[in-house]
Amino acid sequence: MVKIDHRGTLKVSEMIPARYVFAVLGSIGFAIIYGLKVNLSVAIVAMVNHTALQQHHGGEHVDEVAAESVSKGAASGPAEPAGGVQGGQDGQDGPFAWSETTQGYILASYFWGYLLTQIPGGRMAEQLSAKWVMLAAVLVNAVCTLLTPAAAELHAGALLAMRVGEGLGAGLTFPAMHVMISRWAPPDERSVLSSVIYAGTALGTVVSMLLAGVLAATLGWASVFHVMGALSLVWCVLWLGLVADSPALQRPALITRAERELIEQALGKHKQVRREGREASPVPWRNVWKSGPFWAILVSHVCSNFGWYMLLIELPTYMRHILHFSIKENAGLSALPFLLMWLFSMFLGRLWEWCQKRGSLSTSSSRKISTLIASLVPALCLLAVCFVGCNKPIVVMLMSVSVMSVGGMFSGFLSNHIDIAPNFAGTLMAITNTFATIPGFIVPIFVGQVTHGNQTIDAWRTIFLTTVGLFICEAVVYVLLGSGDEQEWNDPKRNEEPLQEEDEIEADVTK
């Protein structure tokens, strides 16, 4: 119900709670980041001159053609404007004769930047302003996206630089958002608000794949980057005007006194929130690296991300070369699995929350079951894909189930940092996510090398079987070492407090 104050003025803060505005904008922010991450995976199908590559795959001359195109940024096929596919129609070639290896490096370059900024991003968000760090992340991605068409025409190296820039910005997002959630979400609402925010990653993938496919097929590949980059700038304006670093800093017109007090009192009573002026505990690095549950998260994160990035980045290429879908069909069918993933991850999180409230499932059990779903189900699906050939309906179904099941990671190992060490969850997340970024730039290069001049089922079978092996490794390690229990090293000062109290008592007795 909309409320009006005694002067008859409509108060926005009483229409929608400020923390929900923050959560929705945070979700859209992640949708933008992931949308701009995957749009090139779709658009590159329309950017590459596949005919020119096929004509030269019989010998080493293909590398000369690709090298010439990379150096000049010019079209190798019929003379067409670099801004789009010939005639904007499905099935026609783009202007760049980039080899599979070159395409792999271009797609992988995003993760070179992403690898570098996560831990620095977390420190900046904690010490300076998480709101501005998040804003900078999206703004950098938007600007680099808008410049992508011009960079591609100039030189493949310039395009690679734009992707590195996007990665540098995106690496700031998770640490910044972790800090903001800790300041905005009451403990009893933290899982709900976090689910809403991070579900934006899957939703952004869906929207980006669909929108990129339609734009590339109708207006040309360059429109993918111009339209999506421009829309991202709108979010920057909304974020800047509607969100603050904390409820205490939020403008009075955008938050009620009751909501501010509710959040501050809830966080003030919660033992894991560091009060202002209280010195943070040093990270017990030796205990962290000796911890079995931490290694379970680290190994699972790395192995899972190999499969996740393989599906996220390379699925459109597989659909194009092996299943021979058009650019529109490719975009729609590539997006379907991520829509299912978004729905499934929300459902699974709610299910485990309901079970735990009833006392029918422990935290450790829910984390392990979710991780098993996110690893063994995709492994079985990809194994089946290796043996069904080009049966399109079955392959699409298996791929959809595979991607959907990976969504179990959100309520599995990805939530486990907070369970084992809530005081250092941000640091642990930065460590595991940094290592888990490595597959992001290995996967495109690996796929490019395996499929170089060899876009066949056999080549993709090698890729899928490698991914299956890593998924199985994830399942085994996490089941053996994973835990949902808080570790003793989470509170290094726990054993110091009784000693301090005894010293104070002795001092009083002496006096």
C-alpha cells in the first residue's frame, strides 16, 4: 500500500523497501556483467568468415589468411561493411577470417583481466566504497562493449584489449557485492536477497544470448555491442541515484527510518558483522591452507568452472558447427539451458532452506547433495552427448539438463565459504574464485586447439570427455573433504578472550 505523509507527499521509500531496490538493481547489474561476457560468444559466429577458413583448412595457408586478417582487421570474403553480416541474413559470413585458435584467444582474453582484480577489488570495496567499485565495474564493461566494433575493425589485438578491459571490470563485481550484501541484508533475509542478486548471472546469460542472436541476424553483429552497451549505461544512472553504500548513507527520501533501524539493529546484533571502529581479525592463512573443507571448495570451484565456462562460452560454437543451427536458432537454443538453470537454482535453494528449517537435512548434507547434482548430472549428460551423434532433439535436451544441473553449485560449494568461516567468507571467496578463473582462459584456447581445422564430432568428444573427468573429480573430492560446519580457525580470538578476562580479574585482585 502506498503511503502519503502529512503534507500529502508520496514517499518512494514507503512504496518499495530500499533493500529490495538494492537487490533488484544488484541482480540487473550482474545480468549486465554476464550478458556482456557472453554476447561475443554469440556474435563471433556472425563475425567470422567461415567460408574463407574452410577453403584453406586443407593446408597451412589457413594460418596465413588468419594472420593477414588479424593484422589488417579486413574482410577476407566478399567486400562488405565490417558492421554486419552480409545482408544481415542467417548463414552468411562475417568479415573476419580468424582461425579457431585466434577466436580462442579472443574469447579467453576476458579472463586474463578478470583474474587480476578480484582480491584488489575486495580490499577497495571494504576500505573505500563498494557502491562506486560496482559502478566502475559496469561502466568499464559498458564503455569497452561500445568500443568493440571499432576495435575489431582496427585490429584483432585491439579487440582482445577491449575484452581484457571488460574482464578487469567484471573481476570487481563479486567482492563489491559481497561487501554490500553484508551491509544491506538482515541475517534472516541474507539468503533470499543473495539468491535474487546472484540469479542475475543466469538471467543475464539468457537475455544476452537471445538479444545478441536477434540483433546479429537482423541489424548486423556490430549492433550487438552498440545496443547492449548503451542499455548498460542506463543502469549506471539508476545505481548512482538509488543505491548507497549502506542504509546509514541512504538518502532519507529513499529509505524509511523504520527500515534503516531494522537493518542496523539486525546487523548490530549479528556476531559476524564487524562494528565500525573494530579492528578486523587477521586471516589465519596457515590454518586456511591446512583446512580440508577449504580445499574441497577450491577444487570443486576450479573443476566446476571448467565445465561451466565450456558450456557458457563454447555452446554456441558447438550448435553452429556440429548441429548446424542458424544464428537465430543458435541463440534461442543456447539460451534455453540457462533459463532452466536460473529457475532450477532458485527452486533448489528454497527446497534446502525448507528442509533445514524442518530439521530434516543438515547443512553439510545439503551442500554435498547440491554439489553432486552440479557435477554428476552434467557428467552423465555430456557422456551421453558423446554417443548420440547429431540427433538434434536429444543433444539439445541433454545439453539443457547439463547446464540446468550446474545451477546446483549456488546452493552447494559456492555457499560453503560462509558455512566454514563466516568471518573470512569474502577472503575465501576471492581466493577460490581467483583460482577458478583460470579455466576461463584455458577453455577457449583448449577448444580452439582441439577443433582447429577439425570441427568434428570426434574433436568435440575429446572436449566433452575431458570435462566429464573434471566433473567426477569435483564430486569425489567434495564428498570426501567437504563440510558445512564452522571451522575452529574462523575465530582466532575465541581462545584469547577467557585469558584476557582472567588477566583482568587478577589485576583487580592485586589492586
